[in-house]
Amino acid sequence: MTLRTPLASLALALLVFANAAAQLPQLSQDSKLPQLSQESKEEKEKAQKELERRALSLLDDTLQSAQALKLAENRAVVRAQAADLLWKRDEKRARSLFRDAVSDLTAASGGDANKRDRSYWMLAQLRPQLLQMVAARDPQLALDLLRESRPAPGENAETVSGMGDQELRMEQSIMAQAAENDPKAALKMAEESLDKGVTYGVLSVIERLRQKDAEAATRLAGEVVEKLQGENLTSDREATLVAVNLLSSVLLPPTEQSFRGAAFSNRDVEKPKPLVMEDDAVRDLADLVSSAALKDTSGMYGLLMQVRPLMPELEKRVPARAAQLRAKIEAAYKTLDPQTRAWTQFESLMSQGSADAILDAAAKAPPEMRQNFYSMAAMKLAQSGDTERVRQVINDNLSGQAREQMLAQVDGLAVSRAVEKGNLDEARAVVSRIKSKERRAGALAQLATAFAARGDRKGAAQLLDEARGLVSRQPDNEKEMAALLEVARGYALVEPSKTFEMIDPLIDQANDMLAAAALLEKFGAGQGLFRKGEMILSPGFSNINGMYGRYVKALAELARVDFDRTRSDADRFHHEEVRLMARLVIAQSILSDHLDAGGGVYGFGEGSAYGGGSAILVGY
């Protein structure tokens, strides 16, 4: 199998998960979930304190070892992650670690400013990621570090997209974090920042303020409009994007398009309230955008395409300009080739069309476009809960991987809904219809966690045994890897010894693959996973809400019995930076204050091993 993606699966998922199973006491298949007495709760609190003490000691050792890492960005990632874990326990030390992390990057970036190689751009991308971590804890500290670490004059050229001032964009994005806890302070900072210019980051501030302080959001949006009136939208691409997106957020109410991710979710998603702006400000913004669209020379491929969905509202607010725009859009539309014309119709139907309208359009679309239309119609029908019709549309009109992916998502939604209702027999019946061995194994494993959560460990073990028979002991691709890890995760709740039987060989496999990847990189044939012999770490490797967040949460629940074995497993990785990453994940599972975000440890709302979403199954 190819190296980069499966290596990510092995080096990340294994280090999180292989350590987890070591810490769960073996429970009999007939045992029920324990009912804690007051005494056992006290014992649990005592054990938790001891576990935290050992995790903090492990964190200290990790920080000490990180000093020997060759790559400044790896040292920065370790220090920043440690700072985040220490914030509520030792804020002074955490602040110092955050500063050290940013200093590492600043020093590493201080070479030849004209040498814009891959390493330069990786460091440039890492800096805003770390600053966002800081901003989540203290936006003012993040702003201070942003300013202290600014590139020297001449280094801060426009970004690769050629859009505006990256430093100002980061500054305004950080202010969005401030709005979470102090909307008034965020408003004040954003207003001062507008004197320097408008970037896409200000939209994040408005959005956070909309959630926390609607009046502040209205005020800032009005001030942004005033600032935009002094900009040249025909030449300033970023100002144009800000103007169009701000206008869209006001004129277009939340649509089904905004909630396509909920189409295959077992949760009810509440549509957000739209941004409110003063009528005069909306009219000024509409006039500004429509005027820029009339001057735009890129036809349907430019600003006209962006304002097209706004036309009904523009006709109410700026009728004269809207009439001119309508004529220009119609003229440009006639110049499009049939496929592009179908795409423009598809985009419009996605946001505004019903499932029946999309199905009608599909029959008239070019053959190469029809699967897109039918997939969108299926998503619309899934939102309405019409499962049988969804299946009919998929089976009659889709084929190949597209068909398999859509059916997987529909099956996942059906299983999730059945589990939510407590109807495990119905969920079991749906799982039995899944044809792909990997998807069925993953679904059985996740269903087993539902059985275990309800006290039926014997039933859970039976499901897991069935799932284990479907997965490869030596996975050859990421689908097989994901299925195996999901089954191993299920066993950790019921029979942890079987988890080790499945996971231990994979750590050896991961070491072999990491060694091969490092060797290829040494001879110039690698894929950018290593530099100077070290695997390049990322701030998001243990993101609680990311792909491996479910395993980090599981580790938090399981890390109770054998801490020494847990550390021993982490230290089986041969590369020092991977060992440190593993230790950080162990510490995170015990010390993080983010573990409760997004649902329970084994809930069905956390995304599947196949790529996210809250349904049990997601296609791949």
C-alpha cells in the first residue's frame, strides 16, 4: 500500500489506541456496567488524581526529551500541545511554553527570506495553527505572540493565493476566538483592526459575535460595510469575497445546502439565526456588490456566478442595478458550453431546489453530470427521512463507488437512528445487509459498543467476534486498517486482551513502514513525511474533534489500570518523535479539558472510522 496515508493511520491511530486497551480491567462477558457506590466514587477520585500525577510526570519527561528533536517545528508542536494541557493546572508555565513554541518557529524561519522552499511554507502554515491554539486559551496572548513573531519587512509577501495581508488576516481570525468569552472586547479589537484593512478573518469575528452578542455583530457588520465602500472591489479580490459573503449571510436565509452534513446525521440540527443588519447598510452593501459585478469582466466564471443566487433579493433592494445584472447574467449564460451550463444549474438547485426538482433536472443533464444530480437528490430525500425512496433513487440511478458510498451513508443513518431509539434488533438487521466486508465489520464493531453501553457484554462480544472474522489481520490499505482499528476499539470495552492480539503486530508494521518512508526521503524519493530523518508532526495530530478524536476519548475512559504498560507500548515506536507523540496522546487522554466535547466516549455522534459524520457508516 502507499506510504503516506496508511502511515498516518498507523502512527496516529495506533499510538492513541494501542495504549488504550492496556488500561481497561478485564470484564466477564456477562458483567453489567458497574453501579458505583459512594465509596467507589471516592476511590475513583483518588485513582484519578494519581493517574493525573503520573500523566504530568510523563508530560515533563516528554518536554525534556523534545529538546533533542532536530526539527524546530516538531519541538514547537510538542511544547504547544503540552502548554494546552497544562493551561488550567499551571498557567504561568503554559504561557512560557506557548512563547517557546512560537520562538522555535521564529528562529527556524529566520534564514534566507528568498529561499521559499517547502520547509519555508510548512513553517509559515504552522505558525497560524499554533497561534490559534494559543487564541483558544488567551486571545490577547495570541495577538501579542503574533506581533512579536511577525516576519521581517519584505518577508511578509502576499500569500500564495495573492490575497491581501496574511498578518492582518491572522489578527482578525484570532479576534474571533476572543468573541467566545468577551464579545465586547472582541468588538473593540475588531473595530481598531478595521483601520488597517478588511480581510476574510473579519467574517469569523462577525459570525462569533452573531452567536454571542447579536447587537455587536450588527454594529461590526455595518462598520465593515463602511470600510468596504472605500475599497476597489474590482481589483481587491479579498474585499470582494468579504462583501459577497457578508451580503449572502444577510440576504440568503439558512438553506438545506448549509446542512448537507446533517443529511446523514442522527441528530436534529438547529438552523442558526441569520445575521441582522441595518436596512441602510444592507442596501449600501447590495449596491456595492452589484456595481462591482457589473464591472467584472470574467463573465459567469467570476462575480456574476456569486451574485446569481442573490438576484431575487437584489431586485427588491437595488432594482435598477439588478435589472442590468439580470441582462448581463443572461447574456453570459448563453456563451456557456452545455456542461458548464449544467453545472450552474446544479449549483442553483443545490441551494434552493427540492428533491423532485433536482430529479427532473437530472433527466435533462449531460450524462457525465447525472450522478451529481442524483446524489444531491438522495441527500435531499435523506434530510426528509424518506429512506425507502432514497434507496430507490440510489439503486436506479447510481453505480460503482458513488452508489456504494451513498448506500453506506443511508445504512449508517438507519443504524444510528435505530440505536438512538434503542431498537438494536432493527440496527442489526440493517448491518446484515451491508455488502462490503470492511464496512460491515466497522458497523458491527460500533453496534457492539451500543450493546455494551446497555450492559449486554455477551451480545457485544458476539458481534465483535463476527466483525473480527471479516477483517484482515495484516491490512493492505486504509479501508482494512480502519475496519481493524474499529473492531479492536470495540474489544477494548469487552475483552481487552483481544485488542492487544490485534494491535501489537500493527505497531511492528508501523515501525517498518516508518523506516521505509524515512529511507525513501533520505534518497529524495519520499512524499514529504520526513525531514532530517524526523517524521514531521502536526498540531492537529491529536485533535479531539479530528479523525482520531474517538480513540483519544476512548483512552480517557480506559486509562485506569496499567499506566506503566501504557507507556511501555508507546515506547515501542522506534522513532523518537513518534514516541513523544504517543506520550503526548496518553497525557492528553488523562489531562485534557476538551474530552467531553462532542458527545460520549462511545457515542454514535462522533464520526465513523471511515471519515466523519455522525452516522455509523460513511462511504469511502
